[in-house]
Amino acid sequence: MRCFGLSADRRRCRAEAIGSVGYCEEHREELDRNGERIRQEPDARGERASLLSHWRPRSDRDLIPDDARFNVPGWLKRSPVPAVIDRLLHDPNPTTRWLAAFTLRRRRDPGAIEPLWQTLQEDPVSLVRQQSAVALGKIGTLAVIGPLVEALWHDYDAGVRQACAIALGNLRYPTAARELAGMLEREQAAFVRWDCALALGQVGDRAAESLLSRSASADRAEVVRHACEQALADIRRRQVPR
């Protein structure tokens, strides 16, 4: 399996993952330096099960809330995950692919990360890609950072980029802060910058304070300036001793 890290140009790493951790040695060390530890408990059910055990949310408290409801056809709702993935990747009807992504979003199965990433890279319909980004965010594990950051930087549709920024903010992994800050500086769509700013506030990385301060006074969109102010307040509130 290929590494779940990203290259310098924020494309998926071409190296093979080492063992059952999902990352090549370089990206594993990088995550360690950033404070994102990959758990490595043995799992008697086999390597695949062991791999997925590293991709579960850090605890039940880390599950991203999801109150979205949609009328999914019963045949799809009752389908096992592999059958839903097959619909996501191969069904010619974009509505069915969207419904499959939504179903995977509700399942939160780490085994869907790889096909959801493939959909983000390849599906021609932006709404399907957008729903796939949301689904990745709801899975809520470290392994979804790669696909979300890649799409945040490279997807041509602003709605998809916005979904990625929201997901990264909800996940609150420190390793995403640099990517969100970079997009806040380069993004042209105001509502994507807005969500990048809010996401930085959720992540809470103090290294983003200077950028947020500049953008709070200099960004050309009022909503983005207000979002930067809110993000700064969120970051500083976390620094106050309780």
C-alpha cells in the first residue's frame, strides 16, 4: 500500500508504507516530530485489522458530531461496506455515487479511506468529491489528513476546498495548521479563506497568530477579517490557565 503522507507539492507520497502503520519512514518521522503519534499495538486478527486499528479516532470523545440526515435507498443502506465502495467508485450515476459517499460518511469505517481518497482525486462531479471530503472528515483519524490537504490545495472546485477546510478544523490535528495557514494566504475564494481562518482557530496553533492578526486587518473580505478575529480569540482563550 502507498504511504498516506504527502510530497512537498502536497500530492500523495509515492513511497510504499512500512509495515502496518500506513506511512513510509520519512512521513512517520515527520508525524512524530509534529507530535502526532501513530499507535502500534499488535492485533491478532491480522495485518489489515492491525493497520485499521491505527486509524481509529483517538477516543470516542474525538468523534466528529454528524446530525445530517438524508433519505438513502434501503438497498444501499443495507449494503455492506465493500458493496457501497463499489458503487462509489464504479456506478455511472453521480447521484448514486453521492449517496454512496454519504453512506460511508455515516459508517465512519477506516477501510473506506483509500476509496474516498481515490474519489477525491478522480470523480468528475464536484458534489461527489465534496461529499467524499466530508466523509473522510467524519472518519476522524490521522490518515485522512493526507487526502483532505491534497484536495484543499489542488481541487479546482471551491466547494470541495471549503469542505476540506471545515473537516480539517473539526479534526483539530496540529499537523494541519501549516496547510490551513498556507491556504488562507493563497486562496482566492473568500468563503474558503473564511473557513480556513475558522479552522485555524479550532486547531489552536499559536504559530498562526501573526498571520491571523495580519489577515484580520488586511484581508479584502469583511467576513474573512471577522473570522480571523474569532480564530485569534479562540487560540488565545486556550492559553488562559483554568
